[in-house]
Amino acid sequence: MRISLRFILPLGIALAAIAYAVVPLVDRLTLQWFVRDLDTRSESIASAVQEPLAELVTRAGAKQKVQRYFDRLVQDQRIFALGYCDSRGVLVHSTYAFPKAVRCSGGGAPPARNRVVELAHGPIHVSAVPLSFEGEALGELVIVHDMSFVQRRSEDTKKYIFYLFAAIAAVVALITVVIAEVSWRGWVAGLKRVISGEALLGSRGGLKVTAELRPIARDLQALVRDLEAERRTRDEGQTSWGPEALRRILREDLKGDEVLIVSNREPYLHMRRKDNVIEIQRPASGLVTALEPVMRACSGTWIAHGAGSADRDTVDKHDHVMVPPERPAYRIRRVWLSKEEEQGYYFGFANEGLWPLCHIAHARPVFRAEDWAHYQAVNRRFADVVVDEARTEDPIVLVQDYHFALLPRLVHARLPNATVIAFWHIPWPNPEAFGILPWREEVLDGLLGSSILGFHTQFHCNNFFDTVDRFLEARVDRETFTISYGGDPTEVRRYPISIEWPPAALAAQPPVEACRRNVRERFGLPAEARIGIGVDRLDYTKGILERFMAIERLLELEPHWIGRFVFVQAAAPSRSSIDEYQNLEAKVRVLAQRINHRFGRPGYEPIALRLEHHDAARVYELYRAADFCCVSSLHDGMNLVAKEFVAARDDEQGVLILSQFTGAARELAEALIINPYDLEQSAAAMHLALGMPVEEQRVRMRSMRNLVQEFNVYRWAGRMLMDASRMRHRRRVVSRARSARLLSARQ
């Protein structure tokens, strides 16, 4: 042992000295790398805004327009401030936060081009780019970037280097102790087996060293795995999120743990046509759009209600079917419901009760005791199927939406080691509204059986905290975002849902001009007509009536668009057995007919209404053909149509008109944000979209596309799975500690 200490002490001192020398070097290289990155970024920004800014500053009386243009640009989270200096070196335009320490190149200060300036709150990066118009020098565009993120990254880098050298020291120290304690022959044999990987896999050959090295190797593996998982969690923004990233999380962080998804709607329906041919349909559902690519990456099991007319004819004896049909990657487990169960659980309690309760859209919720009984029974049925499908005692179960509010608690009671992640795809109301529900305590208790409960926005999370605070005796910790109620705590998190990138349906699409030509021919539109589109389920929360009334107001205020503008509304019929939806369909048809009668003429109707199912290829063709897409939801969780439209426009053209009452409005700030109840504002937004310059469309669309690409559905699912991994690891640590205490107490 004394020999070991003589070796370990100098080794520790040497490693500390190396770390002391390496950290400043890495810090300096990191700073240089980020400065070069900001130089390149500044040049890209200047190149993008050069032409529109030059036109604005040369136009008389355009000061307010320049200010608004600058205010839109600084919404980027890293741009700190913008300024424009004229050819005399005078600062003419600047944003509110423009630092006084930064001056124009002609103002007596040293040139501002590409330098780092230290301010009281931290360093900033300043770039001054010459601005010209038609060969004439106009001045400089001064771009100021916030560099506080560099300090944060630097601190993380130092921490990881410290961890690295600590791990190296620990590994070398442990190996040294082993050398001192075991015989030379046993050490050599054990080392050979460690190098070959056999020591980590189990006893083979009867060597005693295996048993001695295995606990050390296991501890080192756990340490490295934990450090790697923490690094990935902290460095989430640097991950390239796609199917492979999800597979890596499952393989490395979750060790191949099985994933089960539970939803009412299945991703593929088998329908029997009148000619007795079975065809496959994809339902018009944002939930399916988001989750289907995730399941293709995870290769798990999707448990759903089998609602297709030929679903029973296409499953095996265990009610399974492999999908997608063209390239099977995962399986669906279909659950069969009677007509009475479907009517009570789905159409009754879920869609006549919970749906209008959570969507503040002026439809009165209806609650019946018999519907609640069916809802409870169906949730129990699905819990039985989850237990039946689980191959292990601790699967990851992703429970989707308001159809299964009771399921998390039911699964947790049967599989206490399972990690249940419930995601609520629709808004969560305030406590006053939720208090209408007769069985509010039971619904909250069911959801709090989840390990993790997710919502689209922080606003909905806060509403849930307030609701639990109001109606349950629970401990609500808003600092750690957890709720403790009747057992293990539930983490309540914000996970903004998105779509896959790039969308699979986009791959087979022809160029934009061809899409526009095809849409005009299919809908019989005039050759030069400008096209607006709406793509929705036929639902009273989508604001279709308000959208049509805004079109009517547009044609009243701007009659020159009559004959030159057509709005194509694709609306898939939904829940047609419910009176509210039947009434809505009738109102939509009548309003469209009235507007067409008022403003139409032979060969022209301003609204082309199609109340039918459109597959993904047709929908993306509409997106690419449109001059603008209108999403006018009166209340929505996220609304993925907005993100699909952005993803479809690889030509960086088209305008998104987006309701302020959607979750997407909190992310896609470059859209034209409207209040759909304000018809004047909505009509003005349509007029602005139809006349928006090509370059402004490009700037807006490029920014939104970058966001949708970065925050795609794989990142959404990956964040939940990483949180699940972290939670499962914490439980294992607690379990080991508890076992160790029990063993110590017995001894």
C-alpha cells in the first residue's frame, strides 16, 4: 500500500499541473473559435439584410420602418443590438440596447469592425459591415452580438476537463491498487481479459482476478456513462437531432429499454372499399404526424384503438400488425371497442366533455355519468393491454392525450417500476374552468400517476400547477417543477412538439411551380390567381368560420383582389356523430356559399371548399402552391399545420398567418401573428401577405425554417427520453443506497 501511495501522490500532482496548463489553453482556443463563428455569422446577417436595409435608409421618412426592421432582427437570441452609421460616421438608427461604448468608425473611435468589447455585464462582439446602394457607399451596419454564452460554454469546458482528469486519476489509482494486491500472473491474466472485454462480460476460465476487477469496471462504466449522459443533456443544442440520435439515446442511455406508446388514434388504418379492396389510410391527426417518425426510430409497440373497417382482417392472432407497410419498423397492437364504449369514452366524455372544457372556444362541455363509466372502463382495458405487451417490469410508456387521463395511475399500480410519460396535446385550462368537471379529483389523480407529465407551453404547465394546488392536497414545488401526491413525485415539464425534419412527404414533391400548376388545374382556379390555403380538421376550435369572414372583409376592403385571389380550404370531417360538429359543417358550407355568391362570377369563386380527407402528398402540394397559409385557431395546444407549411417551403417563399392563441405562435415569431376574433386585423394580414416583397418573405421563412429544423420532433422525443433516463438512473442509485443500508443494518 505504501508503494501505491508513493506512485499515486506524484501522479496526482503531475495530473493537476497538466490540467492547470491545459485549461487556459482550451479556454483561449474556445474563445477564438467562437469569435470566428460570430465573424462569419455577422457577415451572413449583413449579406441577408443588405438590400432591404439599403432601400429603407435611402427612402425619405422611413425612420420608423428602419426601427421596426431592426426590432424584428434583434429577436434573434444572440443579437444584442443593431445600429446604422451614415457615411459621415454618425449613428443614425439603433436599437434600444445599443451600447454607448460602441461608436461609428468615423466618430473618432478606432474602427469597430470585428472586435470584442468588455462591458459591465460581460463581453460583446462588434462587427461593422459597409453598406452600399447601387454602387454608392451609404455607411455601415453595426452588429453587436451577446457573448455571455461563451462564458457559459467556457465554464462547462473547464468542468468537463476537470472530470476527465479526475476520472483518469481514479482509473490509474484503482489499477495501481489492484497491482499491489493481486499476484503478477493473476494481474497479467486479468489485464488481458479486460483488454479483450471478457472481464466485463462475466467469469470465463475460472480466473480469480475477474471477480476482483468486475466491481471496479462496473463502477467506472457507471461513472463514464453518467458523465456522458450529463454532457449530452447540457449540450442538447449541439446534438444533430434525427432518428439516429433517438436510437443512440435508447442504446446508450436507456440500454435498449422497450418503448410503448398508447393513443386513441392509430397511425395506419386498414379500410375496406366498396369494391372489397383493402386500402391503408393515414388519419388527419397532429398527434400521428408527430409520433409516427419517433416510433419508426424506436422500433417499439404502438397501442391504439382499431377503428378501421378492415383492421381485424389484417392483424395476427395477438392483434398485432407491422407498419409502415412499405418498410415495417414497429408494430401496432390494436384494441377493440364496442360501439357503446366508443360512443361513451371517445365521442362522449373525451370529445363532448374534456375537449371543449380545455379549449376555450365557446362550446359548452357535456358530462354524463354513463360516459364517465365507459371512460373508466376503456382506460382499464388499455392498462391491461400495456401490462400484457410489456416484456419487462420497467418499460417506458408514452401515454398520449386527454383520452387516457386515468391510464398513468392504472399502469403505475400494475408496473411500479415503469417510467410513465404522459403528454397532454391540448391546452390545460385555468382552475376555474377545470372546476366544472364533476370528476376533477379522479382525473388529476390519474395524471399524477405519471413519472413525467408534459405540456406544449409553460403557460399550460402553470395552469396545471394552479389546478392541483386548488383541488388536491398535494405538495407543489414550482422551483423543481414537481408535484408529490400519493407516492413518487411527478415532474411537470414543457415539451413543445414539432414535426420530423425533413418531412417524409416532401421528398416526392415536384418543384413549387409544378405544384402551383397542379393545384390550379385540380381546383379549376384562374391561371394567375393568388392562392391562400387552410388545412384543418373540421373542428370549432380551428376558427374556420372566422377565417371565412376575414376573407369576406378582405374582398370588401380591397375589391381589386376579386377574381385574382382564391382561398382553398381543405377540411377533413371529424367526429361527425357529435351535434356540435354537424352544426359546424352546415355553417361552414352556408358561409362559403354566401361569400361565393356575393363575390363570385362565372368561372370564379373566392373560396374553394373541400370537406374531405387529403393524404400527406396532397397536403404538401397545397402548402407549396400557396402564397400564404392561414392558421386561425381560436385555442390550440401547438398546431403542427403551421410547422408543416414552413417545412414544405424549401423555396423560402410564402407567408404564414398564425393565430396568437396557438402554441406555435410562441416559436414562429416571424409569422404574421393575428387575433382571429379581430376580422379587420385578419383581413389586413391577408392583404399584407399577398403583397409582401419576395425578399421579406425569404428572410421570414428562412428564420422559421431554421427553428423548425433545429427544434424538430426527434428533439421533442429525445428530451423526454433523456429526462426518463435521468429519472431511471436516479431511482437505481436510490435503490442501491437503500439496499446497502439494509445490508449494513442486518450485519
